[in-house]
Amino acid sequence: MPSVIIEKDRCKGCELCINACPEHVLAMSEEINAKGYFFPMAAHPENCTGCRYCLLVCPDVAIQVENKGKVTKRPDALTEKGFSYCPGCTHGVIHRLVAEVLDELGVRERTVGIAPVGCSVLAYEFFACDMQEASHGRAMAVATGIKRGRPDLVVFTYQGDGDLASIGMAETIHSANRGEKITVIFVNNAIYGMTGGQMAPTTLPGQVASTCPTGRDVNLAGYPIRVVELLKELKTPAYLARVTVDDPKHVLAAKKAIRQAFKYQLEGTCFSLIEVLSTCPIGWGMQPHEACGWLEENMVPYYPLGEVKVPEPAVVKAGS
Ligand SMILES: Cc1ncc(C[n+]2csc(CCOP(=O)(O)OP(=O)(O)O)c2C)c(N)n1
């Protein structure tokens, strides 16, 4: 019978696993863990089908699943260190997906990640590959230097929307326009998370943020920037897609896009950027599951999901 294994001291009690489980296997325990959080337990283990939905949405990689004698495992490309993100923040899900892709492609030992400034500033502590810190907005410039100096390496940046679409917008447009063979993981949570929830270039019209307490006024601040659609207009070939991680099916689609982005880099095809719509429950002032619902209802209509640009077959052939 399949079973859920919960590493309770990694848990921050966000309850996303409980919401994701279609069979109501999990419930919160009445104990608290070493971090001071209530954590889930298998209240109805007999209902578990081994679907892994709980594992897919867990932002702290606190869940593994055993099924038919096989147990899922923490990706090798993640260190053992617990993430520093707030409970329910989906940065952790995105970290896990990137790490799984590096493992599956067998490139961890020749990968360099560029950590940004923002909530994921400590990404160098979480990824078990070589990492370089960049100053705010400069991740793609740093990645360009590393990739041009060592084209044999796999180079990715991991950046928030303030980092990539505000202070770093020049680096973003020019790296894409030069067709740097790097992979960009762009985490769009519609806010400046780390500094206290200020309006970002991606904050939605009417969305409340700490610097627009009555909601974003497009007459003053303009409309939110759709980064992948903007980059699509460049003539230079690229792979551009937008995904999200607010539910298990979207998490699987996000991983597929991230893997494709790294494959294009490995084949020398083109610049690749995956925009991941992400939640910021604390910055948005919501419970984690409410934040997922808010993302689905408000962000997805403005930021449609899917592949926005794929390289032409001739470009793919030339690369490989
Ligand atoms: C040159 C510079 N300007 C401003 C800051 C302050 N700062 C630190 S993080 C941040 C916003 C980060 O937001 P985002 O990139 O959206 O990432 P998140 O924290 O939401 O993941 C800002 C403005 C800084 N560290 N350096």
C-alpha cells in the first residue's frame, strides 16, 4: 500500500499538502515540531493512492512517498539545509523542480547557478551545485560572463520580478537579444517580497501593495509588464514559457518546461526563460491555500500559461 513519509521537522505547517490530497489522507497533528509548527500526519493512510500530489506542492521538500517498494527522495541537487522562505511560499517548489531537472539531466556537477537579491538571495545555500551571488538585477550579466568563458558549463539564473523586470530589465532584454545560451528561472510573485511587499513591475492593476495601499493605479504606474510576451518580440531565437506551481498538475507542467529550457541550453540552441507565477502569502496577506486561489483567479488571466516562443526547427538543428 502506498504511504506518505513526512519529515516533520522540515515542515512549516502551510497545509498545502492537506489541500492538495484528493483522498483526504492527511490532517494536522496536535503536536508541534522543532521549528514550532503544527505538521501534517497521515490520518487516513488506508486512502493513499500514491498520487504524490502532497509531495508536488510541498514548498519545504518535507514529504516523500513510498509506492510499490520505491521511495521518492530529496534531489541530490539540493543541500540538506531547510529553506528560509515563509510558510507556503512557492519558491521552495520551484527550487525542487530545478534541482530534479539538474539531477535527471545528470549535469549537477557542471552547473553554475546565479543567486539574485530578493527572497531567494540565499539560493546558494540551497542548491548543491556551484553558485555565484550577483548584485540586484545583474544575474544575467554574471551568467553571460560565466557561460561565455566556460561554454561547457550549464548556467542558470534564479530571479524575482523586482530583480529581473525592474532593476535588471536592461540585462534581461540585452541577454535575450544577444541570445545568451543560459537558462533563466524567473519567479513572478507580483510583488517585492523580501523588502516588504512593495509594488513590482508585475503587480496587477488594482492590486494592493505596501507602496500602493489603494491598489495599483495604471494611470500612475502603467500596466504590469508581461515579460515573456515582451521578449517574444525580439528577433533572436529563444525558448520562452510561462508556468505556475499553484496545484499539482501545474507543478508537473512547470517541471516539463524547466527541463526543456535546460535541454535547449545543453544542445546549444538558444536563450531560455521560464516565468513561474508564484505566491507570496505573507506579502499578499493571505493563507497559503488562499494565495494559490488568488493566483489562479487573478494572475493567470493576466499572465496566460503556456509556451510563448519556441525556437524554429532550423535553429534547433543548428544548435545540436
Ligand atoms: C541595488 C539595490 N537596490 C535595491 C535593493 C533592495 N532590494 C533588495 S530585495 C529587493 C526586491 C526583491 O524583489 P523580487 O526581485 O521581486 O524578489 P522576491 O523577494 O519577491 O522573491 C530590493 C528592491 C538592493 N538590495 N540593491
